[in-house]
Amino acid sequence: MKKAFTMLELVFVIVVIGILAALILPRTKTNPVQAAAQSICFPKYATRSISP
């Protein structure tokens, strides 16, 4: 019975993590102009204050 990961398994996991990171990171970065516009248009849904 094998006790170590093969290189293919490690590469597959790294690729999957990279794809997930590429999908998640752009959503977490907030454009300050877009955040300001959203807080003006939808003040009820503003989650944080905007500082210059």
C-alpha cells in the first residue's frame, strides 16, 4: 500500500486551488469608485465606510 502522494495528485490539487483562488480573489477586491457609487445608490446595503 502506498503512503505518499504521486506527483500527478499534487499537481491536480495545486491546479484546483489555483482555479478557486482565481475565481474568489477578484470578488474580494473592492474598487473604491464602485464602492462609493454603491453606498450612494444603496446606502442600506453599505457594509463599510469609505475613507479617501
